[in-house]
Amino acid sequence: RKDASQTEIVDGLYRSLVTFQNSAGYMGLDGVRDYAERTAKLVDQGRKSGIGFEMMLDILEQEFAILRDMVLKDLAAIAASQPAAAPKAEPKPEPKPAPKPEPKPEPKPEPKPAAAPKPEPKPEPKPAPKPAPKPVVPKPAPKPAAPESGPAMPSMGGGQAPAGTEPGKQKASTTIRVDHQKLDHLMNLIGELIINRNRYSMLARALEEGQQEVHVVAQQLTETTYAMARISDDLQDTIMKVRMVPVQTVFSRFPRLVRDLSRKSGKEVELILEGEETELDKSVVEEIGDPLVHLVRNAVDHGLEPEQDRTAAGKKSTGHVWLRAYHKGNSVAIEVEDDGRGIDPEKMRQVAVKKGLMTMEEAQALADREAIELIFAPGFSSAEKITDISGRGVGMDVVKTNIKNLKGNVQTHSEVGKGTRITLTLPLTLAIIDALMVQVNGHIYAIPLDAVSETTKIETERLADVNKRKAVTLRGEVLGIMELSQLLKLPPNEENREILPVVVIHDNDRRLGLVVDRLLERQEIVIKPLGFYLNTFEIKGISGATIMGDGSVVLILDPHEVYTLSTQMER
């Protein structure tokens, strides 16, 4: 890849390395300083000898990884020594004021607590380091400042906390940058809320004191309620926008990942990023990193063919992987696509039988789409050999589980010899959704409106038996029909109904008609998790709950699981 700015980039890297080298020396990190100096010389030699830009990047990535590990190791040592040294530095001055004071220990305790007020009490503890001078050497003392300067380096974001497994979870920032205009707008909305609150108080007093006719107060209450609804909608919309961040924060890690995978696999791979400016709720963005890593790894390792195979198939020797994001209704779709060999449904059936996941008869009964979706089964892998990139059969299961936890779904489209496209459909936010309320067996349930294609009423006499299930022809489409009470294992409706209320839901491009007792209303609901105890029961078909205006709890259906339950009942 040739670029006019490559020389400027390399020069900038060299300057950064020299700055990093000097900072490490100032902090007392001699090992890091020496290695950074060596790396800076390497860059300097490389730019003078005209080494290739891509090769330079590969070398620097390896050097960067080594420097990162060295810094994190030093930080971990500081964290381990700090708690033990801090308490001992203060109690020891009193029992041992006499031992010979040394001038050097004085600065040691001073930076150790990293606080300005501490230097004054420290002259007294001078003797303390005498019994154990090593834990308080000059190097650890300034290092507490390192984590603050470290975030400027990409590596420090994920490793500044040396807490074992925690850094992986803490790498995502817990803060969001907000445009001050949005904050000003929020303040204006708060002002309007206060005005309406005072309005309600005034109307309540008017009713108590009988100052106005009831119908006049009722009219004013209605108007105030409409105003409150407008303000709350505006407030909700503004807060949702505040929580939105571009997916570029996740996408930015993949160019390096693909370069590493390309080098390890020996394949030429080009990554194409699209829609990086697409915004998602920050809590969603923080969770999609791991699923996307698994998908990109699979695309490079399983999807793309070796160079000789691509050439023999009439393809370009360079394989392509697309990572794109775009809005899809009230959701955001993220796609990982490759122009590789595609997924062979027949091979998936054979692997499933070989691994004992199903019998040959069951495998042959699978539609091609269902056979392809076997890749999401736990432990399933079609790879003939396991590599350090993929092949263990856990990656795609992680993808499905994580996306399901985000209330999203996964769709796979593949053509043999042409490539594979996996689409993750995610909600814009995990907090509030529009839902259709229905009644079944005396209970009310909420169905996410995004998954509802339509509602209709069907005459019972139009139902027919197709492949051991009820179906109806609706505008030229044969639509499967299931009783929602049957899927949820509720007692059936014993009434002889001539007209059936039906909610048509869709799971990607598959549709299913759910028979309910009553169609109620569309409502905006706040999603609440079921909680630890209910989740232990693994309730099928339910994704959460919401609280209604009267305080009652309504369960929210998971359309994807409901559709899966219907296919399982067929068999």
C-alpha cells in the first residue's frame, strides 16, 4: 500500500518513541527506556534504508507488544508493592527515630504516596526505610503517575489495571463525551419539567379548595399531561442521543487484527470498513467487540481460500473482508462479509452426523438455511485442523450468546464459492422499546414491535394442515400458525372461536403467525431484566419484563426464541 504520507507517519512514530524513551527514563523504568531506545534506532535505520511500510508496521506492532508487556509488568509490580509499603512507612518512624538517617530515603517516601501534603510529615519517617530500603526504591515511587500518562498509548487502555482478568472488562471507557449544546437542551427540559410539576400542584390545590369547576380542572389536567408527554419524549430522545457513540470505536481495532491474521495464515487479506459513523448505545458498543473478533477470525481462517485456490477459481489472489454498519429500521445492522469459499450445507449435515449431534435422517430433513446455522451450535466446527486462529468450535457459539444477551439476532447468508455474510441486528438501545400488548389465557404479554410484521384476524375454517402444523394462505404466502399458549405451555383456550386474532412475527426473513386471545394496544415499555433467580430457570421464549402503569408486571417475549420453539415442536 503506497501512500504519500507514509514518511510522515514513520517520522511521527520515531518522535513518539524518543519521547516515550525519555519519559521511561524519567520514571525510572530503565528496562523500558533501553528497549524503547533500541526500537527507536530500529525505526531510524528502517526509514533510512527504505524498508517497506507494511513490513515496518509489522515489526513495530511486535515491538509495541513487547513494550506494552514490559510496562504492564512494572505497573503490576508497583501495585503489588504499594499496599505493603504504604502502611509500614508511617508507623515505623516512631519506634525507630534514631537509626542513621540517609538523605536518599527522603525523596523516596515523598513521591510514594503521590500526594502533595505528604512531604512535610516525611522528614520524620526518614529512618524507616533503613530496615527495608528495597521496597521503597526510587523507581516505584514516580510510577504511580504512569497509568495517567499511559492512556495516551492504545495498550494502556486495556491494561492499566493489573487485576488479572479484569482488564478485559475495564478496557472500555466508563465516560462519554457530550456536546455542551445537548447538556444545555437537557437543562431547558428540566426547567420545563419543573414548570409542569408546579402546574400539577396548582391544579391539585384547585381541586381540594373547589376554586374551579371540576370539568375545567380536568381540561387543564389533560393539557398539562400532553405537555408532560411531549417533554418526557424529548427528554428520552435527548438522553438516548447522549448515550450514542459511533461504532468506529470498535471498528478501529480490526485493521491491525486483520494484518496479524493475514501474516499468520499466509493469505493476502484486505479489510474494508463501511459505516463507521453509525451510532449505537454505548452499552451495546462495549459488548460487540468479542463477537466481531470471532466473526473476522472465522472469515479470514475458514472463509477465505489460500491464494492458489482463489487463483484456480478465477478470483483475485487478495481476499476481501467487509465490516460494515448501517441503520435498519429501529435497529442497527453490523455485517461481516467475505468473498471466500462459502458454507456448504451438505458438509454441515455430514459434520453434524459425524459429531453425533443428530441422526442422518434428522440432518437430511434440515433445510439448507438450518444446516448452515449449525455453525452456531456449541462445540461445532467444520475445520479439518485446529489453528491458533480458530477451529475449536467455541467462537460462533460466543457470537450467538452475546448477541442474544443484547436482545439482537444473527442471520447468515452464504453461497458456495462466492462467500458468506453474517448480519448482527442490534437494538439502538437496551432500555426502552415499542411493544404490542396481547392477552393469552388471562395474562398480558409484550411483543417487541420491531419483530411484528402485521396483525390480522383469520377465520378458523381457513386453517389447513401442512407438514403436521396449522397453516393459512395469507396474500399468496403459506404462513405457519401456532397457538402462543401452546408455545408458552399454558392451558389452551377451550372456546370454539370462529375468528382468531393473529400476530405475524418475523425472525429475519422467516414469518410465523401467533394465535392470541386478544390484541390490545401498542405501548412504549421500559425493559427490566428477569433477575438472577428467574434466569436460573432458563425460561424459554421470554427475554425480560416491564412494569405497567397500574404496577402489574408483564413478560416480554423473545421473537427469535418463540420461532425456535415453534420449529422444535414440529419435530
